[in-house]
Amino acid sequence: MTLSGLHDGSRGYRIGITIFVTAEGTLNLFENGLRQNVLFLYQMFKASPRCDQVFLLNHGDGEPEDPMGEAGIPPGVIVRTHTVLDQLDFVISIGAALDRTTVLELKRREIPVIGYKCGNGGVIAMEAMCAYPPRPDAERYFDADYFDAIWMTPQHIHTYKGWCETVYRTTVSEVGQVWSDWFIQRRSENSPRHFGYRSGKARWRVGVLDPNITVMKTSHLPMLVCDAAWRQAPDRFEAIYISNGLRYQGSPHFRGFYRSMHAARAGVMTLEPRFVGIDMIADHCEAVVTHQWENGLNYLYYEALYGGYPLIHNSSFLHDAGYYYPDFDALAGGDRLLDAIAHHDNELAAYRSTADRLIASVSPFSARNLEHHERLLADLGRQVAS
């Protein structure tokens, strides 16, 4: 394995990023942010003048459609790992798990393997201990000896870094999150819907899109925020939609919690099924209210900010963007929602400017983002070579 592409320019490096192709030949890109993360990393490395080739290493159940219409990926990019072993300098395991046979072959060839953590397996593991029925998605650590390095996005460093350093017995490095408007643009090409905030509405529709599958992101606090705001100014709300809530209507806890909301009893707050986030925002929202617990970066945030929609959130990572409220303070969140309703139209230009700076900082085409990732690659290559 050579690192010359990172140093003397004799040839660029070649990197593989794992991806999961379903039995139907699709990528299910709107199922979760991790699947999109793979494509953003692909965009970032592909744009580098120091990178010769980016492969998407398929460890899924099927083979890709030709062409990959939902992703616009050129033919020959999605491959099975064994077909390109002679061409790889690095492998990032993120979108699909590597099997042990492949890992052993990569190690034999001294090709570094990086485990990319953009989700918090530690919290999910703790949830799995007390969940009934047991959670099927908790990590099983069959890969505890796979990785030469772990890369972790910033929102998980506090709770998950020490966990991974201990389990995987390797260095954990923080890497910046990457996001672009590529999926919004692709979806807009094939849809008549308009994605972007439209000013002038006297009564707002508010969307809560938290997934309700982990304590890190549930709709409890957003519902409280919305209810606190509605009680102060009910005439300013047309609807409050709780996406990912309908499936929990049979839960005694959730049913009781929902019915305790004044806005729910008034018929303004309603439980809804799961939607593709950007579709729901475009079709049904003037604002997005969200909450997180130790998970302060989320593609939903970038989507709302990119569209100019008021984002009422509690992420300290985005303290200067959107409408921030602290921690679990639902009353403060309600006040921020009312601030947005009262002032957003007049302050839209400044809001967009702040959002644009944030989005530029996480772009796959940010030189700073790329340089940091490539510096880690160079360090890892030297470490493995020695």
C-alpha cells in the first residue's frame, strides 16, 4: 500500500467506502441519514485532486440497478470488495458491515480499515439492555478487532469516544460532519413540490420529525414546546404535525402524554405516520421543532436551515443558527417558536446568511473538511506502514 498520492503526487490514493444495496437493487437513501452519509463521503473524496478513485464497496443483499437512478452514481463505482482488492489503499466501513474474510484479506495486504461512527452505538446498546422486546439493532461487536482507526462525528464524542476506544482498542479521531443539498436537488428534479420557506402566512403549520426510536431524538420535548407556544397564541397555529407518532397511539404512555397536550385536545396537534423529511417540510410546514439529547448534529437541521425554514432546536453545536433554546427547557422553546412566528419574515435574509455559512462549513466540497480527512488518512497510512 502506497501513500504517494498524499505526498509526492506520483499517483493518487484509492479509497473504498462500504455501502448496502438492497435485494431490490436500491440504496433506500431516505431511510436514514447514514445511507446519505456514504454518498456525501463519496462526493468529498471524489472531488479531491489527490484521490484517484473512490469505490463504493457493496456488502448488501443485491446488485445495483443500472443506472442507479436514485443516486446518480456512475457505472463501475459500486463494486464487490473482492473485485478491487488490488486497487485499494484505504477502506471506510460505514454503510454496511464488513465480513471477517474480507477484513483478514485487507489486513494481509496492509490496507487500513477505518470504522466510521456517525451514530451512537453506545446509547443504543444501553437502550437494548432495558428494552422489551429487545432492540434488534444494537451492536454485537463481532468487529471489535477489525479497525485500524475509528472516525467519529462531533455530536457523539462526549458519550461514545471512550466507549469505542475501549471496545475497539484503537484511536478515535473526530471528523467533521458532511452534508450537501444534493438529495434535495435530486428530489426536486422529479417532483412539482417547492422546497423553501414561503413568507406571509398568518397561521403556521409546525412539523415535528424526530424519529422516536431512541432517547436521543424523541418527540416529547418538541410536543411540549409546541403546546407551550400554542397555549400563549392559539390563533397563530393552523396545525402541529407529530410525524413518526401515529404508530405509538396504542402505547398507554404515549397516548396519555399526547392527550395531555392542550393543542391535541383542541384538534390542532395530530399524530402522523413517517414521511420523507424534506417532503413533509416542503408540503406541510412553515417551521420545524426538534429536540436532541447528546446528539446535536442531524441532517434534518441542515435541510430545514437550507430551505430557510425556522428551526427551533436545542443543539449547542448550532447555537447561532436557527432558533435555539437550552437543554430541556420546553417553555423557552415555546417562546422561541413564537419569536419565529413574529419575526422570521422580517429577518429572513439574515437568517439565510447565517444558515449558509453553517452549511458551507459541512459541505463535502469544503477544503477544510477534506484536508482534515486526508490528514488522518496520511497519519494512518504511515502508522500501518511502520
